[in-house]
Amino acid sequence: MASKQDYYQALGLTKGATADEIRKSYRRLARKHHPDLNPGDKSSEDRFKKVQEAYDVLSDEKKRKIYDQHGFYSDNIPPNSGTGPGEGPGGMGFEGFDFSEAFRHQNAGGYEGYSGGGGSNFKDIFSQFFGGNKSRPASMQPEPGADLEYGLAIDFWQSIRGTQVKLNITRQELCETCGGSGSSGGAIAVCPECDGTGTVSQLAGAMKFNLRCQRCDGSGRLKNVCPTCRGEGRVTRPDSVEARIPAGVTAGSRLRVAGKGNAGAGGGPAGDLYITIRVEEHPFFKRDGDTIEIQVPLTISEAGLGAKIEVPTIDGRALLKIPQGTQNGQKFRLRDKGVFNARKNIRGDEIVEVVLRAPKVNDERTKELLRELAQVQTEDVRSEMWSKV
């Protein structure tokens, strides 16, 4: 049954959108609403499904043409069939439609002036209904395999250095018994598309049509069916896929593994596997693009007198010079200590923010030193604040 959602609206586009605009909008929305990036969010999951459905149709030239012609898409409507909502190919049946209204518009020229909602008059509908125009069965048409999505969580260090992963996925592969043709031997089976009825139901607005099943050409039976795949030409099996995660990958990145989606039908190409990356947080390092950020504690004496301290970087330890009179929250830059960006062939920096720690007073000597410091340090550190209150 065809979906009633507006596929262009689902992708935030208009009907004249280019293939490149459709692809870019899909990638942006899929990344935003992917369930792995929004765990437990049912609305994001529903939105992702709608975006995926819209892209499956609009990214395929033939499917998009059918959708643009009829306002909905169904595998049972061949392209350039001349049909639309209110029309149907040969072998079609009408259910729940009141023909009396159409006959009230009848005149000497036929049924002119009445439109079934698809842009063709009622005379055209009857010519389609009784005349018929057989089209090539859908099972014989090359069909690209569907793309697959996989959410992968990696740790901070894997995102920095890159890694090789083995993914266990479930995908459709070509049937080895029939080589993807769906035919083998002399077996006869019930058509899985129409359950042996020879017709499939299709809604168009308030009307319901029974269309001839394109797969079995209305016979309800499939001859010479492969016993392994039951005529599908493909079987669903678990598969192990190795993928390389490049160094410097960021959270939300979408990596493509070509040809590892579902197998195509009728000689069509296989789809691709898209891996959406989720990066686990590090307890100390924070990442902003190619920049690494970290907070480092500093004693009062180090801040006041100045010092050289060791700070962590993603390469190990590095020496940082702290000038005299350093204030709490002051930031320092370590050049080329961030993440390497292979695309730009540059490396980011590390930003070190110092956090002053007051000394723990556990003995009289420490108290005495702090009292002496208080007598020497007479500056009112809150004077600027009070002047602006």
C-alpha cells in the first residue's frame, strides 16, 4: 500500500529539487534523527523512518517519476503507464467507488467533464479498465538493492587514531541456488506478492483499486520457482563486514562501505552500507572539531610565582610554561597538539585551561604562612565587582 506522506516535504525540499539536493538533505536529516544518536526518542525514530522512506523513492529515478505522476508510489504501478489516482491498468477492479456521480456527467461525447482525481477523464479510466495494457512484470525489472544503516559506538582513542572493525550485519544476498534469477527447476509456488489472488489493493484518496499483480502477471502463481528463495532471487543471511574507521573521525560522521547493502534484484546493483559513528566521551579530554580541550589544576604558588608543569596531550606529556600572576580559568594554547585532519593535511591545537586549587590547611605552619600572605596581599580583589553593582 502506498504511503500518503509528502516525500518532498519530509526532506524539506520542493518538487523541483535536484538529485544532489535530495542526497544532501537526506544525509543531514538521517544523521540528525538516526535512532542510534537519539536513544529512546520515539519521535526521532519515526522521523528517521519517514526520511528513509522518502529518500528510497526520490533517489530512484523511476520511482520518483511514478511519484511525481501520481502523487504516491507503489511497486505495482509501472512508469509511463498513464495511470493516476482514479485510473488503473488492465485487470484493475474498483471497490467502494460510486459510479452514479460519473454517469450524471455523461453526455453525447462520452464522460467528459468528470475527473477521477488524477487528471484524466472517466472515459480514459474505462479504456484503462477494460482495454488493459500489460506491462513487464516487476520481478523482471532490474532493481537496485536497498542501502543499510548501522550505528557504531567507538571510544575516544579509536576516533583519534582510527581503527579496523568487524561488523555483524544481516543483509540480503543473491540466492546461490538460482543465481538471483528466482527460477529453478519446474516448481510452482503461490505468488508472495499477492498471496495467490492475482491482484493487489491500492488506495488513491477515497478510492480503492484492485490492480493486477505485476509479479505474477495476475496468475497468482509463479512457475519454475527457486525452492531456496521462493522466487525472490535473494535470501536474508547474516554477514560479517570489515570496515576501516579513519583517524580523526567525529561523532555523527557517516561512513560508506560500497556494495555491502542489500543485493539488487534482476541484475540491479547492490546497495551500500552506511555506518553512523557515535564517540564515547573521555573523562578529561574534550574535542571541538580538530581542537582538544582539557582543564589542568594549578596550585596557588604555581600561579603566583610561575612554573613549568607537565600537561596531558593525546601524544603523551608536554611541558607548559605558566607565567607569574596566572589567573583562574586562564587558557594556554599548545600548537599542533590536537587532532590530525587528513582532508586538510593539518593538525589542530590543544587548549589548556588552568583551574586554581586552594591549599588544604592541615597544620599550623600552613595557617601561619597564609596569614602572612594575607598581610602582604592587601589588594581588594572584589573592588571591581562592587563598583559595577
